[in-house]
Amino acid sequence: MRAKGAVIHEVGGQWKTEDIELDDPQDSEVLIQVMASGLCHSDDHFVTGDIPVTLPMVGGHEGAGIVVKVGKKVTRVKVGDHVSTLFIPACGKCRYCARGQSYICNNGAGMEHGMGMDGTPRFHIADSGQGIGGVVRLGTFSNYLVCHESQAIQIPDDIPFDVACLVSCGVATGWGAAVNGGNIRPGDVVLVMGTGGVGMNAVQGARHAGADHVLVAEPVEWKREEALKFGATESFESVEAAKGRIAELTNGQGVDVAIVTVGRVDGKLLGEALDVTGKGGVTVLTAVGSYERSIEASPQDFTNLAKSLQGVMYGLCNPVSDIPRLLQMWRDGRIKLDELITTRYTVDEVNQGFADMHGGKNIRGVLIHSHE
Ligand SMILES: [Zn+2]
Ligand SMILES: [Zn+2]
């Protein structure tokens, strides 16, 4: 069938709207009519080359839509189901899924190529016939996509798609970074570094988990103000500017949990987070950045001060249980999701969406698809 999607052709390039030929779903695959997709910073890391992937590629991994066709072995969803996409499969069968860690499901291996599980493409650029992948085997910047059934989860029909798409990546990642990665306890003092589409949810998660003080370090002024609406107790333009207040609140020890959710992390910035984390505290890292071996930290701090550094993928969430839970929390008014959406874009405006993200104008931009 014919689809339309935003494709990145080379590192440093621009997103280009392409007509796409889309294959039929294979036995264990589903065809999804994508209704909405978040413009997540991770997609931009494929453009900058921070995350090496096989290009060209259809962008997007934060999606929600409707199942319109299923392969003959599909059991998880059926035609007509509203679904949220999973950027890591949850196969339910591998060692990691079996022990409750589907955020590192073995079937995530090889997703940088964006092809189907069998290694072959589902998308073909209509003009040239070239077979291409979709980001993490999804490609939600296309108005239709084919993915494995383990990358789709049914959601209730009454949930708006623009809200549902955010939960599939940024919300789960940020909320889980605080609740699961930081193991925040009542009374804790928490610092969130960077309040974009992930960090804002780390703020919400920290409050849910019972933190008394949720400090934010964010260079963009209006995001600092927004953070207060999402539950931050104080906001500062940098970690440096927050240090005095952190010392006051913690008897000079440092925060219980520091959560790094900046747009791009490097070893220096991570070192700053570790420095400001107190004795027995946890630094949570869920940002993308360089692959260099470059963390600026003293090994002795970890031993003497019993600090830990917790890497977080997908909020350490099990999306099959956590996505419906987050959506229920939204229904109950316990988590803000609509408020995360700053601007809505068409597929032809994806470059503008990322320019706005870089300009500090968006918490989250959302692509709303059309289907002729
Ligand atoms: Zn994402
Ligand atoms: Zn698995």
C-alpha cells in the first residue's frame, strides 16, 4: 500500500517527506494506521549521528494509532484496536522479559537497522524502490507502518492519540527514571537536570514517589516556569546555580537522587550530576550522548560514599503493564500529559518541529498524521 512519511537520508541532513510503498504485514506483524507521533529528541540523535543507524530511515518511534491489518499468527492485537507502539519489543519470552525487564528485551538487538525482525525492509521509497528501515523497527513519522506484534500494545479507545503517543516513550522514560531508576522515597531531595519531554515526567514521577523537594536545573526560562506546574518545587538555570540550595536542604551532603534528562549528555555533565549526588545517593542517567569513554568522576566516591550510577532504558518500565497504568493515572488526573504538548505539526513540518525543540520552544512537539 501507499504511505507518506518523513525520511532522513544522511547524517546532518533534513527530514524529507517521501511517498512510500509499504509491504503487507508478515505472519507475526501488524499494519498500523499511525495517528500521532511524538517528536522525541532521540530521533534527532540519528540526524546528528550521535546514535549511528542505517540511513536512509523513516523517523519516529513514539506512536499511537489503529490496527488495520494483522498477520495470521498475531494474537496480541486485532483489527480495530487502538494501540501505542513500543520502541523496544516486549516479547515476553526472552530471559529479560521473563524476569520483568522487558525494557531490555533481547529482540531489541539489531533495531539500529530498522528492518523487520527477519532483517528485510517493510518501507520502500516509491520513487527509487529502495528498501529502507524505520526507527527502532517502527517509523512513526509515516502515516502507516508495519511492525512486529511485540511492538504494539492495545490502549483504551477513548484515549486521545496525541496523549497516547507520548506515553509510549518520553513519559514512560521520564516517570520511570524517577520511580524505578531513582527508587525515590518519601522526603527525598531530588534534582532533575533538563526538563524536556523526558525530564518533565521525571519531575512528575519524583512527586508521585514522595519526594519533598524536586529541584530542576534547566537553562530555558519558560521551561523552568513550566516545571513548577508539573510539580517541581524550585528551579534553577544550572546545576551550579542550584548548589547553594542543595547544600541548605541536605546539610551539605548533596541530593538523594539526581536524574540526568538533558538533550545531550557527555562525560563532563554526568560528572557534575555525580558530584551533586550525596552519600548513599543515586545518579540516574537516561540521556543520549557521545559513545566516548569519558565520565569525569572519582572511582573512590562510589566506594567511600556508597553512591550509585543507574542507567535507565525505557524508564526501567515494563510497557505492557506500565503504559495502561500511566494512561489510567492520566484519566484520574494524577499525571499531566496534554500539558506536555506544546505544538502540533504536519509531516511536512517535521524539520520545523526539531528546530523548535532545539530553540527551547517545545516540551514536546507532536506530529499529527493525515490519511487521504
Ligand atoms: Zn523517544
Ligand atoms: Zn523479550
